[in-house]
Amino acid sequence: MKKTLIILFLLFSGIYVNAQSQGNIRLNAYGSYNFNERVPLDAFYTDVQGGFQWGAGLEYFVRRNKSLELKYLRMDTKTPLYRYSGEQVNKGNDDAAFNYIMLGGNNYFGGNGKITPFAGADLGVGWAEGNTNSTSAKFVWDAKLGVHIATESAVSFKVQAYVQSMISAFGTDFWYYPGWGTYAVADYARVFQFGLGGAVCFDFNKK
């Protein structure tokens, strides 16, 4: 995990230094709410509780209406684990947190108006923290739609809706093929959450 954080710091620094020289950088401070999600886990299931998600991103504009963004997001939550009979098996031990590091692109539509629609998608790595969760890196992605609201100052705003997902191997399924035998195949669990939120944006090319 330390290597991941060092790489993240170097990428943020590189984008910042390069963009500062061209004046096309925006710092986004994110705040949003993720809704509940039920995740089946073979003989169990978990209800990932909804919660506040926060983070920050550096957005570099390669063109006037196209940008690349590197961001970090975190959500503190609870992940109660249940048998399908309804019994919770991790009472008092269900605190968790989801972390995301993603790189992606945004496309802004329209001219130089104060309200500009945008769409984007990101890919990256994530990890879950908690007494019952693994901290190994997982594949994550998100997609979002929203609007950017400009002001006369260097401060602007984003309002957006999004979906984000973390995919992890969990357990093993066994398949029997006549004439070939029984084979073990990794099973996968997917956390797929819908969220609403926004960002306070600081445009460094504005005075």
C-alpha cells in the first residue's frame, strides 16, 4: 500500500507541475453520498451501508473541453455480514472503509456559458479496510454525468450523479465437465454503488 501512495503522490506532483506551467489545472474537492448496496458472497451476503464519500482530484485540461483527472476517494461505512437465514455473523465487527485511486477523462459539452454539462469515466485500483476485509488492491471503475457551474472567481462548482464499482475475487465455484472432470473457478464479488454529490473546484488559471 505504501508503494501505491508513493506512486499517487508522484503522479499528482507531475500533473501539478506540468499544468502550472500551462495554466490548465483545476483542483476538485469532492463530497457525495453513496447509497446502500447488497453484495452476494456465496453462502453469505453483505449490505454495504450508504455513507458520505470525500476526496480530491487534480484535473488537467488537454483541450478546452477535454480533461484528464487523477483522484482519490474514500467512504467510511459498515458492512454487516449475514447468512441467508438473516443471522448477522460479524456483530460489533462490521466497520469498514472503501478507498479508490482512479485516473480517467471528462468531456464538457457546450461553449463558454456558466453552466456546462459533462460526462466522464475512470479506471483504477481500490482497497477495503476493516477487520474482515482484505486490503489488497482491487480493480475499480466509475462513470458520471453532471454539470459544472462557473463563477467570476477562481472558485466554481460541480454537481454530478455517478456509479462506481469495486471487483474482487471471493471464494471458488466448482464446475463438472463430463469427460474432463471437476474444475475450480474463482468467484467474483462486485460492489456497485450509485451516488449523488459534487465538488468545489479551484481553477488555477483564474485570478
